Amino acid sequence: MQLRLFLLPLTLSLLLASCTEDNGITAVEVETAPGFLVDVNEDGHVTVPDLGLQAPVQAHVAGHSARFAEAEMITEVRPDGSRETLYLVDGDIALTKDQLRELQAMDATLEKQYRTNNLVSDRTISVVGYTGNGYALTSTMRTALQWAINNYNALNINTTFTLSFAASTNADIVVYRVVDNNGAGGSAGFPSGGKPYKWVQIYNGMNNYDTNTNEHVMTHEIGHAMGLRHTDWFSRESCGQTGESAGSDGAVHIPGTPTGYDANSVMLSCFSSGEDGEFGYYDRVALEYLY
């Protein structure tokens, strides 16, 4: 699964809305009688009042789900020349065909928890900053990648990251520049099979930002490759959006971290210029809990 990080325009006015506001579910008063529920027909069912909640619950879930039926087929070209066909959902989630089918089935049954085991089991993660023709990181990007790897190695975790710069894709994670995308940000995906997501893209437009902001994007995308969701997946407040546009591909709360908006997280959906590139406090808590 692939996620994309975009730049938040500085002039954007944030619309602050929690995922519990205007959720379409209202309280219903029901008259109840004291006593026990009785299986009158002895068929495993009891007679209970109809609370009238089925329709609003389904409407709420439908309004907070990715539009899997509208997936757009795309082709990604990698630095090693390989091509991968993916299906783009909601503009920023890229899925394989198998993932798309599985999520379509889960969405149909209103299953909301997914990727609970989407972690990396390897304890040494090799990272290559790509230097080959057509995909080479700039000098600023290389420095930023070194700083990002330093961020991970400074964590109190049982995982070590190694970094080299080469025209090679022989690594657990390959960080490369997409020269024909002049947007600001990058993209990556979630782990599978105990391995981190391999391909971390950095958009060419990051040339217009300083080393710290590039470090922020690198740290963010490697976070996805290690299994972290956007911190504000439920609202995308950092992008000035409302609602859950990140989709129903699973967002399991990590103990010890807030369930609400965390303005200091490096894993927010969007970013602005002037980022310091460092983990927020709860980013470190999350990664140290997971690894």
C-alpha cells in the first residue's frame, strides 16, 4: 500500500473538525421493561427493541470509507526499470490488486480494522539513497536522508538502520527522486511479509525546500515504510480538509499516544515549509512501542 505526502499551502485556513463531529448518529430513546431477555422460541434469538440505529450507522461508515469502487489503475516505474501496476484510491492511496479486492470485501462487511500486523520483523534495515541517472537524489536530499536515518537510529528500539549512497536497488528501502514530478512531498507504502516497503519516492519539487524540510519528508515516508499511518488520518486537518479521506485500510491506535490531533507529529498528512524534520514526542513513543 502506498501513501502520498503533500505540501500544505501556507495561506490555507485549517478547518478543525474531529471525526466525532456531525457523525449522523443521534441518540434514540427506547422504552425498556425490567427483567431478563428471553429466548422465547429457543432458536438462539431474543426479542429486543429496534433501536433504529442501523441506517445512521451504515451512513456514517459509508461517509468515512475510501471509494474502492472508483479505483484508478496506474503504473509506477522504479529505478531498477521494473514496473508495478497499482490502483489509486482517493488520490493518495495506492493498492495492489489483491489488497484492493481484500479491502473491498472488508468494506462491504463494515470491517474497519486492518493492518494490525503491518510491522517489520527484521532488526537491521538497509537503506540506499539512489544516485543513478534519472532518479538520483540531490545533494540536499542526500544530507536530509542521512539526518532522517539518524532520527531512527536515535530511537530506543531494537532496530538498526544502515545507509549507503549508490546506483543500486539492493536494499530493504530505496529512496529515490521522481524527476518528472515537480510537486512537493513524496510517497511510500506499508510493510508486508515482515519487510519494510521498499520504494520511497521523493518528488523533484523538494529541491525548492531546505534540508530540514527534506528531512521531514524523508522521515515521514520511512515512517510509512515501517508501518505508521498518518497521525491525522481521521480528519486530515493538516491539509485543511475534513472527514476521513485516508480510507478504511486500517488505523489501529498505538497505546500511549493521543487519539486526537497531534500538531507536533512528523506523520501528519500535509506539511509546510520551515519544518524542523524531527520526530514529535508521540512519534517516538509510537515507534518505541512498536519496535
